[in-house]
Amino acid sequence: MLSWSQQRKLLYLFGTLAVLFVLIYVPFLLFWHEPATCNDGRQNGDETGIDCGGSCSQICRNDATDPVVLWTRHFRVAPHVYSAVAYLENPNPNSEAPYAEYEFVYYDDEGNELERISGTTFIPQGKRFAVYEGVVEFTDIVPARVTFGFTRIPSWRDGTFKTADIVVRNKALLREETAPRIEASVFNQSQEYISKAELVAIVYDSLGKAVAASRTVVEDLRPQETERVTFGWPMPFETSVSVCSSPVDVALLIDRSGSMESDSKDPPEPLTSVKEAATLFVDKLVEDDRVAVVSFAEDTTSHVIGDLTFIKDDIHSAIDAVSIVASSSSYTNIARGLERVSQIFDSIPQRTGTRRAAILLTDGIPTAADDSLDPEALAAEAAILLEKANISLYAIGLGTEVNRGFLESLVSDPASYHGAAQSQDLSSIYESLATEICAKKPAVIEIIPTLPAEIRF
């Protein structure tokens, strides 16, 4: 056991050491030691990585998932000028990236690289977003495809910008046939001032494929304030964006009477031109549309197995099979052709919401083998049956021997009659009918708001 003098010496020693510790360590802490921060380049404090995780707003790279590229496309904006869009989704519900570096790469149809375009973008939290890159010129070659990828995402952080803060209203596509233009209004429904926001507009066709894109910027968007925005293109889109609201069932009713080879017997003309134009018509239809092919002279024939199909190859074969049969080519029995169309539609249940139509092509006036019958009256009765069944009837009168007034009386509307003075006119008529029988609804327009990469909070 220590004596009293020894205990007192130890007490003096510990006291001296404590004073020295305070005199040395405290100044060290004050002047040389740097406290843990979220930007000191070290993992310290409660961080789970270097300057990330824990109490730091920056999220560690391993704790975030890379955005998913849903699709990438390029568009011709003007002669030799192209733009590109990547449509992406950020799977991180609460994380955003203020500054991400990306790269578009254009290729020709042989896979050769044509151009690399780099840029930066803001990645919003938990949302789908678009990256747009415009005005890329190719003078001597047409690009075949484009790819997109992120080259670097320096950091993720807790989300601060919500795309729901910006509401896009009153979208309208104007002047589609000349110089397309989208007009819309942008409303800041948040309580925060937005100094700048980017908006990417994407226009989709009837199959949901993007056919055009553009970008604009709105600045100084105050809380609860609305601004008008516009997007423009210098030339019409390469693909029409009118959207069919429902599929179509259509019957092609083709005259194969003897007069359909009056211009030439080998190949039979105008029948050959009619079949070529009808094939082009079928190619304009979409994959959910169904077609029947019926030919008529004295009798009628349905050339499609099962009478109605959406298989394009089968429809092409059915059109090819239409031919002039000498034993039954003396008459132009329009009534029987219309009756056969009614039978086909009556035998097949109508799909919900589907529009039904028939397109009659003839180069002559109606005739029948029985002189006691009125062929025009019979055709009119058959046309009435189609109308009662909600089947829209269109007619094409080919040449100069047709009775236009009679054919106009058959169709659902006088505008549904089309005259073709020559067989060369048929392709454009069938093409217009492919558009006409489609029940239209407005083009699909998507406008996506985000922030420029340089915006910081």
C-alpha cells in the first residue's frame, strides 16, 4: 500500500499531465484538427462512404441504381439535320442526380460510327424523363440508328425537384401538314420559384412510336404562375401522327367482269393496276385491322380463308387470286357483291368498338343475267342492308363508263365516292381511303419537364 507521500506525488503527476494535455491537445483541436464534413474527401463522422451516406445529403454510388434507357430514337428535322431523344426512367424513388454526363452515338446502316454528341443532364427522382439533343448535320449520309448511354454520374442526392411541381396543360398540335407546332401552358403549382426548367415534347403515331421531338426552356416561373410555351418544326413529320381510335374491319369488293381486261389481256388491265393499288391500301392498315377480299362478275368469290383476316401475307395472296373467269365474266352483278359482304360481316362477331367498312371498285354499270330484274334497284337494296348494319360503304368508279350518280346513291355519304379517270389514279385514291376509314382521335403528345444540369440547390 502506497504511503501518503507517494499518493501525493502521483496526484501531482496526474495533475501535471492533465494540464499538459489541455495546453497541448486543445490548441491542436482548435488550430490543426479539421472536423468531419461531407466534402472533405474522407470517410469520417457517420458517413457510410467517402462524403456520402449518413447525415450527408449525397447518396453513395452503391446505394443508387442506374437509370434505365427505355428507348432511343433519332428524327429528321430538316434536310440533312437530325435530332435525337433518349427516354429513360430513374428507378430511385427518392434520389436525383444534379449533373450526369451522357453520349449519343450515330451509326450508318452498316454499323459504322458517324458522330458522337456529348452533354449533361439533370436526373429527376423516381420519374421517367427525356434527354434531347438537337441540330446534328449529316451532309452526305443518312444515319440509320442512334444509341445513348451515361458516361459518368458523379453523385446522387436526396430528391429536391418533383416533376409534379410543373403541370403542363392545354396541349395542342397545329399545322401538322406544313410546319408543325405544339402550343401548351405550363403552371408552377409549387410554392417555390423555378428559375429555369427544360421541357421536352414528344409526338407519337398510331402505334405509339415517337415520330418527332423538340425542346424548349421556360424561365422565371414564379409560384402559382402560368406561362405559354411553344415547340416548332420547320417541315412536316415524316409519319402522320393521326391516331386511329379503334381497329377497322374492311371488305375490298373488286369488279372482275370482262371489261376489267379491256385495256390489255396480258396482263389484264385495268384489273392488274386495281390489284396493285389494293395491295398498297392493305399495307397502309395497322396490325389490328382485318380485311376481306371479295370479287364479283356474274357470281361472287371470297378469296380470304375464313373470310376476314389481319394476316397481311394472306391478304396479299387473296388479292393476287382475283382473276377474270370467262364463264362468269359477262355481267357486273354489284348487288351480289354487296350481299356477299353483308354475309361475311353477319357471320363474324363484331369486335367491340371496331368500325366496319366496304370499298367497292367497278368500271361499269350494274347488270344481271335475269332481264326481269332491275340490277340498280337490287344493288340499292343491298347497300341499304349494309347501312343498317353500320357498315360504311365507299365506291371507286374507274374509267368513263361508270354511272357516277348511281354509285353516289349507294355510298354512305356523297363524299365517299371517288372517281378514277385512269388506273394510275387508283393508288392515291386507295391511300386516301386508308386514312378516311380510320376514326381519328387527336395525336398523342407528351411533354416532360425537368431541370437543366447547371441548376443547383
